[in-house]
Amino acid sequence: MHSVLDYLRRYADLVLERYRDPYHGTPLFFDGFDTFTGRPVVWRNVDGTPWEPSNLASQQNFFRFLVCLARLTGDERYAQAARDAIAWHFQHVDHGGLLTWGGHSFIDLRTLRAVGPENKHQVHELKHHYPYYELMHEVDPQATARLIKGLWNAHIDNWDSLELSRHGQYGRSLDEPGLWSAPQRADLDLLREARGLSFINIGSDLIYAACMLFKLQGDEQALSWGEFLAWQYVRSRHPVTGLGVYQFNRPEKREEPPTDENAHNFTWSFFGDRAHRQFGPEYGDVAKEAWVLFKMDEEALNGPEGIYGESALTQMLMARELGEQGRRLRDWTLDGLDAWARYAYVPESNEIKPMFADGRDLTGEVFRRFGYYGPKGKTFIRRPITGMVFLSYATAWAVSRRATLWPTVCAMARNFGLGDWDPEDPAQPRSIAVPQDVDALLLSAVMEVHRATGAAIYLELAQKLGERMFAQRAHRGAIVASEHHTYCRLDDPEPLALALMLARLQGCDEGLPVLRGYGGYIHGDAMLADGTCRNIQDIKAIYTQTQA
């Protein structure tokens, strides 16, 4: 595997030499680059202005990779490059401790200005980002603590009711002595109405941040509030099935909805719970946004994978790192994964049944009216699980050894082409196999099973997966999705997964950062190459571009 390490090192050298700020001499990185032309990736605003993004939130996997590479090579300049970028951002926070980063805000490296789609650079958003707080803490412990407190301060609009908004406010004053001092009310109404939408993708980032502050600095208030927020999602699960939830509140109805379904605002949350508006007449009280366990479509940013994929993975990793202090977080997450496997997972096809949280299979049923979740006449369909869900279940089993999860892990492994794993004996798979297509999630899942069992056969499988993934993705000096893909995205998790595999093979992976997710994104209106404007997510619209 020396050739893999040599290539990863050359790739890192390329990025450090060519894709740090060439205009102002700052230590900031571009988010990605065109592997054919060498030019940095561009986000074109709706007015045609080209921005060259440097989004710290879209570089956290890359920073983790650099730290792993420093361990593997003994060359500290890789980790130092990441620290330098973080230090620059800590010198440019707002007075509430927040950074210019996330789903709607980033630095245009050409001008060094804060920008954002639709001029949303004054809106703070993290969703399944899970920043590398450990490295931030190395750089500046005080600034890291202030950042985490600032995140909570920016996204909690009402501490008494724990009203949470996915869009946080920059510029909100941070009164640290008063932060987290409100009483944690046990009498909060279940699925209460609120203006903010408590999506679990922002909630899990806040839970993770609070738990990390406890891990790094022993802040018990932070851990208490992280658990209290996690409990809001748990206590809002369906009382019979234990399924859900994507959010723990219902959108407050502030106006009567338009009667014309062609109105541009017909599906807005201003008019109350969108699931109940669309499905209530047929499905009754279970038709709530909080209890939706189906995806709107393949491109949707939400769905049950947000609950049982990224959020569950992060909470299980956090529980492992916290030990006994993470027991409640661990058990809540395990119970949720058990319930979803029981009601929703189809092991024969590796698919998930569409349902509300009551567990009724809606496969084949037809939408009776237009609404937020799709047009009239659309059919509820089963969808294949993602590699993130597989990684989540494998990690949950590895952390807990809960016996009920292992048969599900085996079924998923078989369906992903990883061989026939024994449901009765985790340490002795009947066979192993390498699928045609490999990504960081499959490799990481196998690494988790090896970590739990210590069985050499899983490490052998991990090495074979890494070799195939490397052969598929190492092109033109970069790591790309395939030889035809145009752009290298620095935050793709494959370099990190490869580095962690090499460290495991060398026996030097203890204490290295783990893979926590896909990484960051930019989301909003952009001008496309043909001059039209469309709402896009960069990791789907830009980084999926290919050349023949």
C-alpha cells in the first residue's frame, strides 16, 4: 500500500501548493478544483458574479485527512496547514463567536468577502456538518468554546420552549454567563407548534457540538443541554412503534393557505403542518411533518436517512467517545435504529418502506392531492438504503454489540456485495467479497466491524476495498468520483477513509479523527452555464459534472 500513501501525499502537496489563497496570501483553501484545467471551482451568483468558494465547513473532512497524513508520514506541515486556516477564521469571527461558513455563507477567495447565495451570507446554517472541533480546540480552546456556545445562541430562538431554527442569526450578542441557564422544562408539549423548524439535521449538529464541548473542556452544562435537545426528538417518537422523528415541533399556522395550488407559496410552512395539509384527510393524525418517514424524491435533502443515517452515526460515535457519560445518547439511538429496522427495512431488496411513524407500509398508495411532498398522482415507493445507513448500523453494533442489530448489518453487507457474513458469529464471516463500486462509507463500515471483532478477515476485506476504491478514484493527481468527473471536492471522505485504513494497517490509528459524514455543501440559487438560474446544492450540481 506504499503507492497509495505516496499518491495521497502527492495529492496533499498539490493542494497545499496550488489551492491556497493565491490572491491575498492567507492560509485559506479553495473548496475544490477542475482536475482538467486546474482552475478553482466557481459558484456563479444569480447576477452572474463568479465566486471562488472557500467554505471552512466544506473542508472539515479534508482537515481530518491532513491530520491523518501527518501521522502516517511524520510530516507535521500537513496538520499545520489545517490549523493555520482555522486560526485565520478565528481571527475573523462575528461578535457572537460565529464563523463565516456553512450551507449559505462562505468566503469568496478572490475578494476575501463574505458572500452567499441569494445574499444569504447573513444566515448561519450547519446541517450534518460535524466540524473538527478537536483540531479547533488545539488551535484556540477559548475561541472553540465561544463558537459552540455561539452556535446554540444563534439557533435557539426561545430557550423556555426550546424553539429551534435551522437558520441561525449572525450578529446575535453572546452573553456567555447566561447561556444555558434557562430551566429545562419537563412539561413541554409534545409536537408543539413553533415558528422555527427543528429539523434533526441542524439539531444533531448542535447536540454534537455540545457533547464535544463537554469532551474537550468538561463543560457539564453543555452536555446537559445536548442531552436535553436529543431527548426532544426521542420523546416525540410514535408512542407505539418508537419511530421518528425528523423534527420535534409542528409548524405554527400563521395564515390561511392560498386556495390556488399554483401559488408560489402554496407549500410554505406559514400555513401549518404541510404533511397534515396534504395527507391528513386520508391518514388522520399520524400525518405530521415530524412523523414523515419517506423521501420526497431522490434529490431531497431530508428523509429518514437523516434520522437513522448521519444523526444516528454521529450520536453513536459521540457515545463511544463519552463512555458512561454517553450512555443515554447511545441507548436512545440504538432503540431508534432497532425500531426502524423492524418496521421499515426489507432485507431481501435492501429497501426501506415508505411510511408515517405508525409503521404502516404505504408502498403503492397514491397521493390524493398536490402539496409539499409532491404532485397529485405520485406513488409512495420503496427506496434503496444508502451507504450512510449501512455505516450507521455497523457503527451502532460495533459500539454497543446489541445482538438485534447484527442480522440487519449482515443483510446490508450482503446487499452491498460485501459477502456472506454469519448472523450468529460476527467474527467468522462465511465469505467476504469486494463489490464493483466502493466508497468511503462501505470501507468505514467494514473498519468498524474489524474494530469491534478484531477479526483479521475484516481488515483483509478493508484493504481490498481500499485498493479498489483507490483505483477507481485516483486520477490526474487528485481524488475524484471517477476518471470522468471534472472536479475534485476537497471535502469528499475518500482520502480520509484511505488514510485511516493505512493507519489501521500500520497500527497507528489510535486517536486519529474518524469519518463522521459526507461533509459540507453550499445551497441556494445559482446561475448555470446556460444562463438560467436554479436552486442547487453544489455537491449535486457542480461536483457531479463529468467529461467524456
